Amino acid sequence: MRTSMLRRLATVATALGLTSAGFLGTGAAPAQAAISDCPSGYFCAWKTDNGTGTMYKTNVNTATLGAWDNTFRSVVNRTNKFVCLHEDANYGDSAAVYSSPPDPAGTEWGGPGTNSVSSLKFVPTERECVLPAYPEWYSYTAPKAAGFGDMNGDRKSDVIVRDKAGRLWFLAGDGTGKLVGTGGWNAMSTLTRHGDFTGDAREDVIAREKSTGKLWLYPGTGTGAIGARKLIGSGGWNAMDKITAFGDLTGDGRADLIAVEKSTSKLWLYPGTSTGTLGARKLIGSGGWNAMNALVAPGDMNGDGRADLIAREGSTGKLWFYPATSTGALGSRVLIGSGGWNVMASFLAVGDFNADGRNDLATITNSGYVSPECRGVGCLVLYTGKGTGALNAGVPEDGNWSGLNGAF
């Protein structure tokens, strides 16, 4: 059986602006010697539908195809990168763009999706066929430094995103992105930030290692980058869910961590210490927290100087606000979203992105989201804070936050 090389979900292709592939029908398979002639580490193409005859091969970006222009009929990608197949020369995107996912073993081959390939390039993630590796993030300059949400001290709220190749990108609030993690970050099953755990007045990052259940602290450098990691949890953290860097809940001037215990549905506080580690945990939620499918620590949302918590209830899609108390606990919850919040794939605690002195919230949508301005996967929606714990109506800001592997 002939197998299509592209197995992307239609929602991903639509969100990225890529055109879906032309799937091959069933029929007699060609002699495998032709396809297997493609060397490991190369992208190969043929002028025939069954992968026989003269073979084209390359492992470098090719702006024009010369005699091979508009002739690809079957292809195989034996590299570890996506190959972007452009109908325009010079990697243009005014016409259709197709992608061929990495298949080093060369077991997946098929049609290129178009008979009009004129240029091709190799990229680490499918998103980069039509977009930068990172999305654009814009925020305003606050009148004074707030610390929360600002990793480089420029008084703008920042975001870090992880791409599907396992790289980390720092978004400084001016539309640009800077690579701060060159790879390997897909080994982490949780990434969270907000608050200074090391006592140097810089925001830090905490990550859980999936294979070991270890918890690592990556100190912020004050430039948007992160320093050498430090072990702060020797194991067992795979038993916890929704690990969230909270800011200062205990009121001692140090950032704290919260997490839900999967087996008991309890919510635990792990206080920060003067040595940059975590102290003995304290129970702050006696049960029922598995009902919440998202926790976000947005900082002080009601103007009392204490970091607060927002949680989404999975069964109802409601959004709840939990104010911090002077005793390092959470007060009675307040409904701030009456339903519909399950159309959000993730929540971002972004500090004060509009520089009005009140902390705000950002979300990234899933396929269920619909608005006049944006719909489906990857819409960035911004909610300004009212300063009371509540939020103003969301405003869709950008539709290019798809094809990532997390943002925080």
C-alpha cells in the first residue's frame, strides 16, 4: 500500500496556513529499491508517481530547482527536519506551502501535495515553514519596575515559549524573540515561572524532568536568559499535577510553589527558602483540586499586595479567583468567569502587560474557540485586570500562537 508522507491533523495545517497534502490512493507498491536509493540524511524526489526513475536529492535549502522545477511527483524525507515545499521560488509564501515531516527511516513516502514545487527549505518545526519559530508578543512599558512577569528588567511583561523541537524562546514584549534554550527542553513535563527563588531579585524558571520526577531550578540572569540549573527536588514530583510557581504566598518576601497531589486531590504549598530551595510543604487545599484542570498564578490581582490564584473548573468551564490571605493560605473563592473557559488550551500569567498598574491574564485558544477576530487553535486572547480580582472582556490579539509546545 502506498502511504502518504503527511499525517498532520487538519487543525494544525489550518492554523499554520499550510496546505494539506495530496494523499496517494491504493495500488501496487513500486520496487522498494527506488525509494531506498534515497540516502539517510537527504530529502529525495522523483518525477514519477511511484518513486522510480531519476532521483533528485538534497540536504540543503534550495531557492530554485532549475530543471526540477514543478516536477516533483513523489518524495521521501530521510532527514530529522521538516522540509517545506514552496510553490513559489525563493521560499515565498504567496502561493501554497506544503510540509514533509522528518522520517529518517524512509518508511513514509508519497506525493508532495502539489505538482508545482519551486523551492524547498529545512526547518526544525513545521511552524517555521510559514512563520517564525516563536510568536510575536507585545507589551507596554510600565511606569515603574514590578518584577513579576519581567525577566530582563525593562519594565515590560515577558513570555517564554517552548517550540516542538524542544527549544526555549524569550519574548521581550517588543515583537522579537531570543533563543535561550537550544534544545532538550521536551524532556521537561512541566515548565513554570514567576517569582524570585534565589533571592537575587530576578525571575526564575522551575522545570520537572519527566523521566526522573526531579525538580530543577533555573535561575534567571536578568537578561531573559537562564543560568545553570540546581536540583531542588530529588524525585517524586511525577506524583504531583499542575506544579505552579506562585510568587510570594507566605509573605516572607520569597517566591513559593504550589502543586496538586494526583492521588488525593490535595493542594500543597512549598515555601521558598533563603537558600533557593523549597521548605517543608503545607496543606492549603484539603481536597477537590483534581476538579480544576488549570491553575495560573497571576500575581496580585486585587491590589492587596499578595499573590493570588486563578483556577478553571474542568466540568463547567468556570473560572474561579482565590485571593491570598495574610496567613499564607487561600481565601474563599469568587466566580470571575461563568463558563466557556474550556476553549482555552493554556493560561499565561503575564503580569501587567498594558502598564496600567494592574496585573492581567493571557490565554491561548484550542479548536473550540470562535470569535469575529480569530477562531480555532492558536489565538492569543488578552484579558486586562480590573484590580479587584476580576477580568475585563478578552480581546483577541494574534492568531499565530499555534504549533508550539507550551508557553509560560
